[in-house]
Amino acid sequence: MSSWDEFYAEIEAEAKAEGPAAVRDLRAKELKYSLITSLIAGRRDLHLTQAQLAARAGVAQEEISRIERGRKSPTIDTYARIAAALGLQPQLRRRGSRARARVA
């Protein structure tokens, strides 16, 4: 097990000890960062700058920058615009089915 895995296991254990609300918050953060990571990977795979993606999606470049840095949570509409501009389709799966949230 890597030091990251150990660290994350500690975070999960702490959330479980705090109760259902803390676990729910942790799972929400996992989903958020999984979606953001998918957007970043999609943009990089297409060799697009943030400005180019912004033009394709009709979203300000500054907003894309804040989303990618985790400083802003996109609305579903904004996420959908960016994902569509990248040609991505969300595939949400139930926890434990090998993928938490993935954009293919």
C-alpha cells in the first residue's frame, strides 16, 4: 500500500468515526474531484488550452481555470457544456462497481 493509500485510508476512517454526514461529505468531494480530473484529462488529451476550451464551451476561461484548480464547483449546466465541448459522456456507477464516477 502506498503512502497516499494509507493517508486516504486514514481520512476515510476519520470520516466514518465522525458519522454519516462526514462520510457523505467525503463521497461528494471524491465525486467532485473525479469530475474535475476528467475535464482536465479530456482537455489535455485534445491538446486544448483553457482559452480554446472556453471558446468551444461558451464558458469564460477564468471559470475553467477556477474549476480546474478546485476553486469553483461548476453547475451541472456548466459541467455539461464543458464535457460536451470535449466530447465526453458521464458514466456514473454505484460505488463498488469498479468505478466511482468516470467520464469516458
